[in-house]
Amino acid sequence: MGRFIFTSRLEERHRDDLESLLYFNPGQRRVLDQVEKVIENWGTPEIRVENGFLKVALSVVPEVQSLFVLDAAAEAARLAGVVVFTRQDEENLELLHLAVAEDYSTNGSYAGEKLVLSMLGRVREIARMIRGVRWIVLRYQGGITVPVRNRHDGFLDQTGKLL
């Protein structure tokens, strides 16, 4: 088993950590303009409890999916990241919010774990299982689209440039 656990279900005991990731994350400063655009177009993330588990909802887009990342190496499986996405149309999976705890960011003590790349890879795996999805649109990167499938199996933009 790897260090990280990816799950769509998050226990209520992680509520404070999820609030910190979504609302008080110091890393948001770097992408504040994009975060504001996403909120303007898709709505503010709201944490809800559904069937005893936490869920992230957006006011404008009712059907979003959340993928939570727990660090299994930490005591009590610490919440390390979250990604919120939706299928906006037949071919595009929109990645609306992505947040990692500060120590998993590019300047954090666990930067070498490359959590953001792992999260993007997992979203790509999910997209491959959804019939018709060809692109993942990264809203925090100004709407860059990356193919779900390509011959190099890396993240390339539409021009073929490696991201």
C-alpha cells in the first residue's frame, strides 16, 4: 500500500482540516485570481454532511465530485489534499478546486512526495473510466486542457507541450 489513500468518502472528524484546506489555505495566494474566477462561475465550496460523510458542494454546479487524499503514514490518516471536479459536458472534466496542506506544497517538508502530480494522475485515471471524456480542464491554471489519453502518458497541453 502506498503512502496516500485516495477516497471519495471523508469522515466527519476531518471537518476542521477540510475547512483549512478550502478556506484558509496559504497556498491560495499564488492562484487567487483563478480561485476567484472559479467561485464566480461555479460557486463557493460548501462543506456538507451526507450519510455521515463530508461532501464538498458548489452552489452553481450541483453535481461535483470530491477526491480526498489521506496521508496513511501520519497518525490517524491525516487529510493532505482535496480535488473537486465535475463533468461539464461530454468531452471535458473540469477540475475546479485543488488544495493541499501547506507541508505537501512545492515548498513544504513533504514536497518530494509530489502530491499535486499524484492527485492529477488519479483524476486522469478517473477520467479514463468515464465514457467520452477526452480532456481535463485545469481551472487554476487558466483553463489549460490536458488530454486524458496520449502516447507519452504524461500531462501535455493541446499543443503537445509537456506540462
